[in-house]
Amino acid sequence: MPLEIAGAARGRALPLLLLIGAAGLVAIGLLLSRSYVSVRIKDILDRPDRFENKVVTVVGYVEDSISLFGIGSMSINDGTGSIWVAKRGPAPPRGTRVRVRGRVNTMLQIGELTVVGIQAE
């Protein structure tokens, strides 16, 4: 037997249900978009251990790029620092504004020197 809401209560229940539904959609949207919030490159470079093997999004301008055999590599600068990103396909030309989502990896570590990069997804 379906639940029936009578009279004046029906008028109050609909806005409440709409509010609950909207709040649920906002919560789902925030959870799904969490990995799309951009990270400052400086934060990755300052604490590479914190970001190692984590998926991040960086936004910036291509400083330099090279493409060979279907693989592109580009240096991205967001105003706080620069980081190299490897991707499938050709890299965009210098000066292009890009948003890249990828996994942070340590490329080289010798003593105190740590070179970090991002493998684009």
C-alpha cells in the first residue's frame, strides 16, 4: 500500500523531498569532481612523497613540448612551478593552456635530488 500524504502536509513534503534530492545530487557531484580540483605544481614539487602514485589535475601553460613515435611530453607551468607530463599522442605546442589529469611518479632520485613527473590518463 503506497504512502499517502494528506492535505496541508502534502504541500510541505514536496519541497522537502526536492531539497533532499538536490542535496544528494550536490554531494555526488562533489565526490565525483574531487580529482578534478587542480593541485599547485609547487605543492607536488615540495612534497613529492605526499603525491606519489596519486591522481592529480594540474592547470597551466605549456613551456616546452616534444612528440616522438606517438608519445608526447610537455613541461607545464602554473605560475608556482613547472613539471613534465607524458601523454599518449602529440603534445600541444608551447603557450597552449592545458588541464591535465594524471598520476604523479618519481622519475629519478639521487640523494636529495628528486625528479617528479606526471603520466597523463
